[in-house]
Amino acid sequence: MKIRALILSSAAALSFGTVAHSADAIVAAEPEPMEYVRVCDAFGTGYFYIPGTETCLKITGYIRFQVDVDERDSSANWNARTRGLVTFDSKSDTEYGPLGGTITIRAWADDSSNNLNANDGQVEIDEAFLTLGGFRAGYGYNYWDTDIAGETDSLGSNRINQIGYEYSAGSLKAGIFLDELNSPTFTNNDTLGVEGQVSGEFNGIAAALLGGYDIDNENGAVRLIATAAIGPGTLSLAGIYASGQNNYYNEAEWTVATSYELSVNDKFKVTPGFQYWDTIDIVGDDFSGDRNKWQAGVTLDYAVTQGLAARISAQYTDEDRADDYFSGFFRLQRSF
């Protein structure tokens, strides 16, 4: 009996010890599944999926260092500036077509004591707009911001709030937009404009015909830009006619510009350019007088390495009954 009791008591002790040990055991939790960033190639290179969503995001931008020069006494003879810009592009598929959203943030950094740039050191929204298929609404650069190669031309530029639609069929595009042309004021003045553009490529020639009508000023402007590959480079031609004072183009009653972008090699480009402005003065709402202006210059581009480019611009401007002068800039830009 004593042996049997001893065996039973020992077994009970071992069982208790095993239960107690099991109660004290630490069980490691299963790790949460980690979602790595996935490449999104549905909308082109550079996009990736935002983790946990089906929205694709692309981040681009640049850092630009630039020194401007101008020999006129009324302007700073030289001024160094640095600019930073970053763009966030989002894309996703919907039953109505691709849904997009773009936000671009930028800032210039000058010596704030020289008062050359009212936005010096301030971060600003460069663009912020949404797209759905061909529909677009928001703030940004419109059709008039497009120019030709080089730095000699001035063909108009607007950064405004607008809403409209662009239809695409291969290389052919046609769009129409309603624009808010002026900064918001708490008045009842009309500040609206309508612009439309048709563009396409035919037999190696790309062309874009643009028109804009300023409702408030009851005037407008039309512009044609055409480019074609000729020899080792690209020839560009542009012409604008403006009926009077308007917020699309009011530098002259009419103007013509041309440039030729010559690719010397894979890294180096030379772009001479020329522009002529006829009837540059405005009296009331109409162009008047006989003052004209022309500008000739050259732009040099050099790709230092992948993502780093240098540009030099040198321009000569001759304006009736005004001093002629040289101007230009040197630029380094790191893009990503």
C-alpha cells in the first residue's frame, strides 16, 4: 500500500506541475502581415500603390539654383535665386475612367532684403486640380502656358481656377474651359473667360490652335504653334493675334516667334530663337501707336548627369524709344 500510495502521489504532483507550467507559458502573438509598397504600372512609370488602397501615387519635383542677370539700371544687375518644387500625382480606376488628383507645392528663396520677389521664402500652391476622364477642375496652368523650345519667346501664361473638358482620340485633342481670369475680388465684376484648343500631329508636324475670349474686357486672342523635326533638331513656329486688352495675351497686337532646337549630341543642345512684337502699346482697351519690339537670343542645355541639368540663356532686346539691353540667366536643376 505504501508503494502504491507513493506512486499515486508522485503522479499527481507531476500532473500539477505540468498544469502550472502550462499556465505560466508565454505564447507569442502572430505577427501582423506587412504590406510592402507595390509598383503601379497602370498609369506609367514612377507610380506606386498607397498601402492599403488601390490608389497609385507618383512623387516628382526639382531643386533649382539660378542666377539672373540684366544690364538695365531699372533692374537688378544680378540676383541669385533657389527654387524648390514637389508634385504629388494620384491615379485610380473608376467606372467613369481614371480619377486623378495633382498637388504641386513650390517656393523661391531669395535674399529677402532685396524685395525682388514678393513670395520670397513663402510656400505656395503651384497647382491643385482633379481630373476624371477628360474632365478637369481646379487651379493650375492653362493652355496658354505652353511655349516653344528655348528661352527667347513670350507666348502667354495663366495660372488660374478653371473647369472644363478635353477629348482625346489618338494624337488629336480638343478641349474647352471656363476660366476665372482675375484674382477674386468682392465685387460683381465679370472675371470670366473661355478658352479652347485643338491640337494634333500630322505627318510629323505637331500643331496646336488656341483661342481665348475675355468676357470682362470683351476682347480675345488666338495663337498657333507648330513644330517639326528637321535635320538634327526641331523647328518651332508660333504666331498670336490679340484684338485688344485681355487677360490671355496683351503684350502686342500681334507677334511671331521661332526657334530651332539643335541636338549636338546626347548631352548638349543649342537653341537659337527670335521673336517680334508689333504695336505694343495699349490706349484704353485697344492697341495703339507704332512702337514695336524684337528679341533674339540663344539657350544652351547640358545634361551633366542623370537628373542634373545646366542651362544658360542669353537674350538681346530692342524696343522702339527705349534702351536696348542684354539679359539672361545661369541655371542648375536637380530633377527627380
